[in-house]
Amino acid sequence: MSTPKINTLNDLNKLRSAPCLEPEQLKSLTKELSFYIQDADWFTIGIMAPSSKIAIGALEEMQQRFNWPSLKIKENPNKDGPVFLKANQKTGDIHIRIEYGLGEGILLSCQHEEEKKDTSTFGPFPLNFF
């Protein structure tokens, strides 16, 4: 199986799981993503990870990098397993559930207060992208 060519954010949208990225790809994708991040009013974040601890760690890295306010965990499974974490900046909530069969990575949705602006979702990014 060949490694998919990743040159733009749209190339990630075709993937089920985050690819390994070369430094130049990281730089290029970060530059392209920065426009969307600056234009957004708030974000929803989806993280597919092998455990809650890894998912929360990836989210904390994003919060530090972008100086986002802390969010509160409202739901966290009481058993180990692969998870899907959904964080919503508007509500301030984090919900984590056990979910088998997912890929691995971060999905970032750029949201807008104006309903006429389209929501853009990007990823999956590697868990250490941010």
C-alpha cells in the first residue's frame, strides 16, 4: 500500500487515519490552516485516539499552542479502549466515548457566528500535529 500524497488540507479529508508527515508537509499544512483558524470564531475538535489520556493530551497541546481557554470534561468512559473525544469551544464541554473501528488523528472544525459562512472541517491531523 502506497503512502498518500499530502500537499494540501483537502488531501487529508480523503483519509480515515492521520498519515505520517514530513517536516515540509507539516510546515505547508500549518501555513494553509492558519488562514482558516484566524477566520474562525470558535472551534469543535474531534480526536480519535487509542486512549482517553492520549486524546486529552493532544487537546491540551492545542489549547496551549493557540492559547485557548480550558474546557471541562463532561463525559469520560470508566474503562480503557480507543476513544473519540469531541470538544466544543462554544459550550466549553468535552465528551469522550469508547469507539472501536475508528482511525487515529485530530479533526478540526472552524465555526462561525454568521450562519451564512460555511463550517470547514480539516483532518485527520497526526495526534502530535499541534
